[in-house]
Amino acid sequence: MEEKVVETTIDKEKFVFDKYSLFEYKCLEEKRIGKKAIFRFQRDDSVSYIEQLRKLEDEYGEIKIKKPIPLFIFPVISFLLISAYLILIINRESDKQFLIYTLAVLLPGVLFIAASLLFTLWYVTYIKKVPELIEQKNLYYQSKIQEIKIKK
């Protein structure tokens, strides 16, 4: 018997469970510790097609969900730029400085707000598509596994 212990986050536990079930693992144990889920899987390695199954499992790879790092950085930069703009405007000495500060500090701040909004919209659509993409990937590999089983 082949055994694996897999640690993942709670938001990815369904994907991990589905992946290992797809490759004929049986879940022996499942633990939750804080925001982590720990699985102990086991499968029969005496089946005739185990090598092909292992190759497909390696080919499948890991499930990766992109992290929304710009979602945290862009608003901070925008806040800093707009705050700096307000301070500069209060201490300005002429109307010419008003135009310079507006173009050099406020405009980039507003652009970062817009970029943050666009990135948020993109990320929401990406996150909505992730389960569907993983399901398609699982169906593809399920058909490959069925082909292997029929050949053996």
C-alpha cells in the first residue's frame, strides 16, 4: 500500500480531496488544525497500471491559485499619494504648484485606485472560474485513467 500525508489550507481542501480521489487514493484520516487541513491518503500499489497512474499524477501537478498581491499594494500606494497631495496642497505657495502637484501626485494616486478596481474585477472573475477549470482538468485526467484501466 502506498500512503501520502497532504497538508493544505481549508479553502483548498475540496480540490485536494478530489485530486487524490481521482488518482485512486482513499482518505484514511482528515484533521483540521486552525486554517490547515491534513489528510492521510492510501492507495493500492499492486494494480497493474500503477506506474501509468503515477505518471499521470505527476503530470497533473499541484493546484495553484494566484494570490491577489496587487490588491493589497495598490490601495496603500494610492492612499499615500493622495495623502501627500493633500499635504502639498495645504502648503503650496502658488497656483502653478497646484497644477504640478495635481499632475505629479494626485493623478498617479487616482490611477492606482483605478488599477486596484480593475485588478479586483479581474481577480473575482478568476476566482469564479477556478472550480470550473479544476473540474475540466479532473474530467480530462479521469478519461486518461479510464483509458489506462481498459488497456490493462
